[in-house]
Amino acid sequence: MGYLRFIREQPVEATFGFGTTLFTSVGQTFFISMFVPSLVAALPLTEGQFGTVYAAGTLVGALILPFAAAHYDTTPLAPYTRRVFFALGLSALVMAFVVHPAILFLAVVGLRLCGPGLVTHIANTTMAKGFERRRGLALGLTSLGYPLGEGILPPLAAALLIWIDWRFMWIALGLFYLTVLPWAATRLIARARFETFVASDLTTGPKPSTRRQLIAAFKLMGTDARFWWMLPVQVLLPMLITAAFLYQGPIAVSKGWSTTFMASLFTLFACFRAGTSLTSGHRIDRVGAIRLAPWVAVPVTLAFLLLAWGTHPAAGIGFFVLTGLTAGSSGNVLTAIWAELYGPAQLGTIKGLTGALAVFSSAAGPAIAGILLELGVGYPAMLTGFAIATALAALSATQLIRIGSNRRADRP
């Protein structure tokens, strides 16, 4: 079944999945980074101090994420989604009235927790849980929201900032997330009919405590060798890609490339990420996510080697193309893997835990890269080390196929 047929048959569900990922953008680093000059001038802070506050807020959000995400499994979808959008809207309003680093910290916690954390969690978990036979197609369509946000929001925001104050923009965003999105999400959920559940009737049985849910998920994954073989891919990809993106400007300068040239390649990255999101969805439905697991890290391994030793600007193009292939497939494949391994019953809690690991690792990546640079490790050696790490992660993931994808983990 193709994507067009899926959209014709499931227009409400496709709109819900795609729309939710698109509207994670307000909490994504690429969007918040556009306001760094204004925030640094308003507080005032140095860029280094802003980075410290931002990292701290991201890490605190990651600590809260598993507990907030676990409620997905015990709360009807509509009220859960409304609460997350309300919290995201309030966080945007807090950002609009930042007058002290402590307030900035609170805004960052809310934006990072609710945007790329919980809204992403809602989108991916709902589509993975709601479509068993067409899980890959559902996740492929859902993932298109990310590159679309990356492609259209930065130039749109840059144009608006010429005419309006940055605080007014955050006020408008806050009001939009507080009013329009909760209403729209509720309407879509009320009409949604997934393959495996009716969204408006989701979760009607007894509700275990969040603590018990997390303990059960820890036991389920911690005693399963397949989780540990897959863990390097889950952790290393966001860690090392984030670090490379953060230092792409200095890397370009070290090679004599224009930083403007490197920045322009993010559009290319978004295009290849979108295309791979669609193709990986088809492959998941045909062969299963577990068989694709080792291949997710291969393109970015080649990308790191190309950026480490390439001196022609074409190496930069190749880096963004190959990284886009990994970024487009990894989210779909990882989400589908956890659904294939552990089933839908605890998928919300499990996705919350693995999502928190990804956030922690993405925050740790720039810090690790900074330490290596301070120790005198050059970019070629550092990026080669990144390539070795992702290659080992790919080898680790091959063990899932060896163990056997048909074996079900023991339920607690």
C-alpha cells in the first residue's frame, strides 16, 4: 500500500501524525537558536552562559520526560494531548517574558520537554500503536513534519523578526498553542479510527501508578539482551550528530569553506531526511524494523569519515546528504523496533524512557566534543572516532537479527 492510498483511507490519522510532529518545532533547537542574539542582549548573558542554561534546561526536561510520558499509557489520548499543548503554550509565553536567567531556564525546560519530548512522543507512539500492519507507512508520513518545520520555519521567522519584536512572536506562538492546537487536536482525535483502537476510547481499564509502570518497563527492557544490543544506536546517533552539527561552522572554517555554504546545506539535509522517512516506512512494513536496525547507522558512519578527511566542499554536501539518510530512517526504525519487541501495552512508557536517553545523549554530545577539543584532539581525529563509534553501534544492532526477531520478551 502506498502513501497516497494511506492518506485517502486514513486522512484524519495522517493529519494528526504529521501535524503533531510539525508543531514540535517551537521547542526544537533549530528554532530556539534563532532567538539567541535577542536573548543574550536582553538578559544580558554571554553566548557561553546561554549554552549552559540551555543545556541545564534540556537535561531537566529529560529527567521529567519518562514520568510525563508514562501517563500516555493510562490517559485517554485527547485530554493527554490537550494538556501537552497547553503546557507548550505556557512555556512559549514564559519565553516571551524572560527577564532573568532563571526564567529562561524554566522556559527552556518547558519548551524542550513538551515540544521535541512529549509532542514527538504522542505522534510516534500513537501511530506505532495504532497501526500494526501499516506501522511503517504511518511513521513515515508522521516523520515528514520534522523536515517541513526545518525547511519553512527559520526563513519565515527571520522575515517576521524584521517587522515585529521577538517577544511578540513568542506571545503569538503561546496563544496559538493554548487555543488553536488543543481544539484542532481534540477534533481530529474524536474522528480518528486507528487499526487497533478508537482514539477517543483509548485506555478504559484500570490505571496502574506511574511508578509501577516505570518499574515494569525497566524490568522488561533491563532483562532483555536485545535492548542492550540496540542501546548504542539509540544513544550514539543523537549524541554524535548533535555534536557534529553544533561544530559544523568551525569545521567549515578549518577546511577553508564558507560558513554560509555549510548553513545552506541544512535544506539539502531536510530534503534527504524527508525522502528517507518515506522509503524507510515502506521497508519497515515489508521486512520489519529489526532487520533494518544495523543499516540505520551506516550512512552517518560514512558521513563522519567524509567530513573528517574530505577537503573539497563536496565533502560537506556528502556529509549532510548521508546524515539526512540516517536522520530520516532512525526515528521510524527505532520507534517500530520497540513496538515489535514489546508490543503496544507499555509502548508509551518505553518510548518515554528511550526518548529520555536520546535527549540526555544529545545534551552530552556537545560537551564531549568540547572536552576533546580542549584536550587538543583535532576535528579529523574526533570525527573519525565518531565514525568508529557508530560503526560499532551498527555491529551491535546486528545481534538483534541473530537472536531472532520473533522471540517475544517476557511480560512482567
